[in-house]
Amino acid sequence: MDAKMSEISEDCFDCFFKATCNKSISEEDFDFLFQSTIQQKFKKGEIIFKQGMRTSYLMYLLKGKVKFNFEDENGKNLILSINKAPTLLGLANILNEEINIFSIIAIEDCRGCLIDLNNLKMLAINNKLFMMNVLKMSTDLFRSSILNFISLAHKQVNGRIADILLYLSKNVYEDKLFTLTLSRQELAEFAGCSKENVIHTLRNFDTDGIIKVSGKNIEIINFERLQKVSKSG
């Protein structure tokens, strides 16, 4: 336990979550939250939050990338969003009786701080500004999921995959050249189409000079053309 707490202390020195908390709660209240916090590592493929299960914590993701995965009644998977550190995970559970409404799964090795949900609720009940700051930290997660559903509902496969490539480039990898931490099957689950559709579309984009694909490496060659495909749907 001492080793874990020491490691957390080093990470917390410039921690965005701590800085956000300290804008609305006292150091004493943050220490109360901190004392029950445990740092944990998750390997690629490990489930951080499991759909349908109860949970007693939130996680502030310090390092790594995760996918938000929903499994329907027929066992079909849909990826709602892909997000990277730093970010707060699991906030939906506060409003959902602590039942995970989707799974959050590591798509690369991750590290984060598990924050006791009851302790956070206790502080939030007595401090509306703190609650608003915590909600604000999670807003982008839900926003990206909503925008993905809009894309799925109104666009053809080309437009969906163009949207995903643009999203990954801008928001996840922050570069026009990136190495995918997602499989082709996961891309299909994100785009709401078949794996064959993904492979065929990526190949066409490559042939047309819009992107360059080499295994898991993707480079966006013509950003404007990809945006046009996205807009035309």
C-alpha cells in the first residue's frame, strides 16, 4: 500500500483531476477523497467497467486509451466512443444506481486512479460547484458518443469510416500519422458495419490517395478530401 500511495503522490503533483477538484473543494476534502484512492494498471483488453455489473468507484485515467463498448440483447457489440487519458471514466454510474450501462475496456495498457464513488457522492452532495466541475470533465465523453450515433444514423459506410478516421486523428492520436490500437473488427463495431466493409473502404481510400495504409499504420494524406467524404456521407 505504501508503494502505491507513493506512486500516486508523484502522479498527483501535476494531476489535472486534483487541479480541477481544488478549484471547488478544500485541500482537506481532497485529502479525504485521496485517502481512499488506489492506483491500478490494466493491460490491453482488460475490462475496467463491465456492462450490467455494479461498481463502487470512478476511474481517473492517467495513461492509455479505452473503448466504450455496448453489447445488445443479441450479443452484438457496438463501440460508442474511443477516449484517451487524461479523462474521468464511469460518471454515468452516479445517475444509474451504480450499474454500468456499458463496458469500458483498455485498448492499450492503461493506468488510472480508482476513486471511491460513495466518498465522491458525499462531497458532491455538499458542494454543487464540485459536482458541476466533475460533470464538466465527463461531458466530452458523452458528446463524442452522441455524434457517433448521428453519423451511424445518417451516413453511408464511406462517411462513417471517414468520420472515425478524422476523430481518431484529431482526438485520440492527435496526428495525421498514427498506429491503430484497434483491430479491423473493432473499427467495424465503431462504424456500425461489417469488417469486410472496413477493409474494402480503407483499401479504396488508399487507392484514391486519401490515406496511406500499411498494416496498423494509417496516414491521412489528403485531409480535405477525407472531410468532404465525411460531409457528403
